[in-house]
Amino acid sequence: MELTREQQRMLEGRDGQGAQKAMEILLAYGECYHAKRMIPITSVHIAGNFPVLMDEGIEWLEDLARDGTRVYRSIPQKIRRCMILIRPMT
């Protein structure tokens, strides 16, 4: 799959572990669908509640945060109003 210089930089980890992992995931999706390149986007939906992530997803996010990964909102997100649980209630 063709990558821009910026995308290649992220894939190589020069912008941090979080950006690198995001590019690895996007590249895997692109290869699965035989995409030639990525396309510009104007909005994104993020699924980030506990039933979707489960313990492993939460642990992965915690590892990324410990390593300094931060999310910068540069693309408008579609956010539903709901209660988000970081840990399951017992």
C-alpha cells in the first residue's frame, strides 16, 4: 500500500508508539481490502466503551498512556451521549 511521507514516519514509530500502532492497524485494514492508498477523511466514529474494549483493550490503552501517547482531536468526531465505564462495576 502506498504511504505518504507522514504516514511512513508514523509507521516507523517516529511519532510515538500510539501513532505507530494506529498506522499498523490502518495498514492491515487497507491490505485486507486491497487498498492502494489511504484517502482523506472529514469525520470519524470512535467506539471506546467497556463492552467493546474489554479488559485487554483497556490494558492496551493504559500501556499507551504510560508510554506518553496522547490523542489530539484533529478530525471531528461523532460522539453519542452515554455513560462510559473505564472499569466494570462490581
